[in-house]
Amino acid sequence: MAIVTIKMDKTWTTPQKILVILAHPDDAEFFCGATLAKWAEAGHKITYALLTCGDKGNANTQLDGDALCRVRHKEQRDAAKIIGAEEVHFLGRPDGYLVPDMDTRRVATRAIRQFAPDILVSCDPTNLFPSEYYPLNHPDHRAAGQVVLDAVFPAAGSPLFFPELLAEGLEPHAPKEVWLSLTSQPNTTIDVTETWEKKIEAILKHKSQVKDPEMVKERMRLFGKTEDSPQDAPRYEEHFKVLRWRR
């Protein structure tokens, strides 16, 4: 499949409302943080809505789930400030047990209607084996991508789905585009050379997840670099499967 290079100044002529729905704190930074930073610098409004607080993302048995949840809330908000995201919300689903059931679909539909984004960002639910650095995708990631797609079409834009949301005053809303990160079937690539270091800086705010910051820096400077990059001037890219509706 051909990869299309998108230049944001020619794609979106006005500021966009961008909603990021992913499973865990740090997913946004790892999956597409440089693109989000680039969009924020261009004046687009970015909101995070994370399905879980990542309270099982630690092997330290001395730290219980509630304490880790509080830590990860703070880490995510610190990272989001670096990216340029304006809001961070946690949607209260169970970390590690995330499934694309009807309750979670309702939660995602509520977020889409509440924040009414022009652009919705999530991850590709079909990507089981992402890369040599990340050989098996977390089931929460796949569940998050699936539930977002199930929510965005047809539920979020139809008044006949989840009428209880109408009772909450949440009118139907359909985003113009869905951008799926962490995909093995990209149709869009973004040059993020100028914001790659900002991505790394944001990732390092997730201290509970980053055991060796220097190793992470080294790996991230290798990961994402284009094959044709000059040694002294590396170029970085992030890839997406973009879905657009014709209305």
C-alpha cells in the first residue's frame, strides 16, 4: 500500500479539535507523540481521554494499584504538557482487563459526543505483532482501538444508539477523520523530525515505566528514523491508517 505524505498546512486550513482515545498513560507519547506535538505547535486543540489509569503497569509489589494510579495520573499530565495537549481525562475502565464490550463502547461513545472532535486518534486493533522492539501488542491496546472504531461508527453519530446519552444532553457527533496509530497498514506518514526530541522528553516523564532513561533515549533515536536518513541529520516519521468519511 502506498504511503501518502500529508502536509498539515494543506490538509487542515483551520484549527481542529483532536481527541485521543487510547488505553493507558504513555500510549499517546509512544504511539504518536511527535505528531501530536506537531499538531499542538500548529494551533490544534488536543484532548486525551484514556480508558484506564494503567494501575497494573508496574512489577513493584510494594506499590498497590490505587497508589500507582495516582502516580500515573501525574506522569501523564506532565507528559501531556510537554506534548501540548490541553486536557487529560481518565475514563475509569479496568487496566489489563479491557475488552470491547458494550459498556466500554458506551464510555467511548460518551467521550466522542462530549468532546465533539473533528479528528479522532486511536490505535489499530488489528496489529498483533507491531515490531522487533515490541513483538506482541498488549491486549488493552487492541481492545481500545476496536472499541473506538465500534463507537465512532455507527454509535457516536446516531441518536438511536445509547439513548441514555441523549438524556445526559450529549448530542450525536461524528468526527471527520479517524487516525489509527501503531498500525501495520499505514496510508499516511508524517515527518516529525522537528518534534521527535519533544516526544522523547514526554516519554521520560513516565518515570514509573522508564527504568533506564538513557537506554530509552538511545532506542527512541533509532526507532522511527527513516532508512535514508543522513547520519548527521536523521529524519523521523510516524505512520497512521487514516479513515475519512465523505459526507
